[in-house]
Amino acid sequence: MPDAEDVRRIALSLPDTTEKTAWSMPTFRVAGKMFATLPEEETSLAVRCPKEERDELVLAEPEKFWIADHEANFAWVRARLAALDGEDELRDILADSWRQAAPVRLLEEHPELGVPQER
């Protein structure tokens, strides 16, 4: 089961990522743009996710994904760390969110990380 330290380690391994405390919680940013946070005593993860995909995730796996009320109008989704299928799923989630926030220059420099679904 992944935990907050796994989130931190994986997020910070992504190119040009930094950690910054904001709203009293750790946030992770690529080139200054936020792509992940560790809210709720660091037992969950908030990441960027296109709204259509987010809604499908929540319907398909409500025990794993949900939308926080204050994020309903934004393209973010929450994931319960304890419900994730291990470190590989966590890495995929973080990398997908990173791709959505990363500037084109970084996407071009790191083709091994893929391209975002939507920009």
C-alpha cells in the first residue's frame, strides 16, 4: 500500500518537480505549476484529471476516487492511498498529472513519460 513518502519520492523523481507547502499541505509542482497535493493527514492524494475522465473514475471506482466539494469545478480528483493497487498505479497517476501540468518543453525533453490525454 503506497503512503505519503511514496508520493513524495515518486513525485520528486519527475523532471523539474519541486515540493512546496501551500494551504498547510505539501504540494508538488512542475515548472512552478501544481500537479499534486497531499491533503487529509496525507492519507489521500489530489491530482489533475480531465473532468470527463474524473467523473468516469469516480463512478467506476468510488472506493478509490472521489471529488472534493471545493474542487468540483476544477479538473482535479482525489485518490485514497490505501485503496491504490500499489506503487505502479501511484506512479501512473502522478505521471499522468505531471504531463497535464508540464510545459511543452519538458514533454519534448522526456518523451518516455508520454503525452497528456488533453491539454
